[in-house]
Amino acid sequence: MDVYDAITRRKTVYSFLDKEVNEEVVLKLIDSAIKSPTAGGIREYEFIIVTNPDKKKEISRVSLTPHIDSAPFIVIVICDKSKMDAVFDEEDSETFCVENAALAIENLLLMASSYGLGSAWIATLQQEELRKLLAIPEKYKVRGIIPIGYIKEEGEIRNSGPKVDISRIVHIEKFNNNAN
Ligand SMILES: Cc1cc2nc3c(=O)[nH]c(=O)nc-3n(C[C@H](O)[C@H](O)[C@H](O)COP(=O)(O)O)c2cc1C
């Protein structure tokens, strides 16, 4: 599948088939995530892969997102901001942490899509509960909960695809050059 197809096919899904994802594929997804560009060349994020059914249930609870425990695995993306703080000022450090994680997560979602897998990026979560549940050290912040698996029903895809009229958001040469 080419990149555009993977991008076009990707949709947020919350329910998954009870079907394992090959370990090699899981590793390929992580490998893709860490190939994203990083501010200052600093890769301050790490991943926790969860397959344990009880833990997945708990993650589903603390993410306030039912059913994601149906995913064969959930990737938790965590960031150690102190690595950025050592190089950048406070404001840049915070921004770059978010941006680095976002790029890694997007690579993960797109690579998953290219394998015919569905995924979601869940960012509203209960940090402290998740930290306790997965024994995440204090210095890390959870940036995303990413359930990944084979899509249960195409009908479950919340098709929010591009409804944007591109001509309204693209400006040529200067801002509003394209306004009516
Ligand atoms: C930064 C970010 C945070 C998100 N957080 C949540 C979340 O907490 N819960 C959730 O259900 N979806 C979350 N999403 C998924 C969006 O709701 C979803 O991408 C959006 O509705 C567009 O749908 P699509 O992904 O199918 O195109 C998040 C997406 C992004 C990029």
C-alpha cells in the first residue's frame, strides 16, 4: 500500500477483531514510529506495549474509552521531558515534546493503516492512574494510548475524513489570496 492510500484509509476505530497481530508487525510499527523527525535529534519518548487482558481493561477504564481492550495490543507513548529540558528552554521543550510524540504516533497510525490495521490516538486520560497501573516513573508523561488491531466492522469506522474544502484553507503566495 502506498503512503497516500495508508493516509486515506486511516480512521479512528475503537472496536477490534479478536485476532492477534504478528509480533514482527508490532515491531515494524514501533520501528516506523522512531523513524519520524525529532527536534534536536532527541528521541525522548518510549513505548509500553500492553497485551495483558486485565491491564487492557484497566487502560480502557482510565482512558474513558470503552471497548479499546478488544485491541490485541495497546501502545502507551510516554515522554521524558527532562531530556528536552537539557537542550531547550522551557517553552520549546514542552512544545517539542508534544510535536515529537505526535510525529511518532502519526507514523505508528499510518504504518498500522498500511497493514490493514485500525487504531486510535487517545490523549484524554488519567495520568496518575495510568502511571500506577503500568509502573511508569514520575519523570515520564503519558502522551497517548494507542489501541491497534484488525478492524471489527468497517461500519464502526467513524468516517470523519476530509470534509474540508481545500481551496478554503490553502493560500497561494499570500494569506487570503484565494478569498472570494
Ligand atoms: C492529539 C489527539 C488527541 C486525541 N484524543 C482523543 C481522545 O482522547 N479520545 C478519542 O476518542 N479520540 C481522540 N483522538 C482521535 C480524534 O477524535 C480523531 O482523530 C478525530 O475525531 C478524527 O477522526 P479520524 O481519526 O477518524 O479521522 C485524538 C486525536 C488527536 C490527534
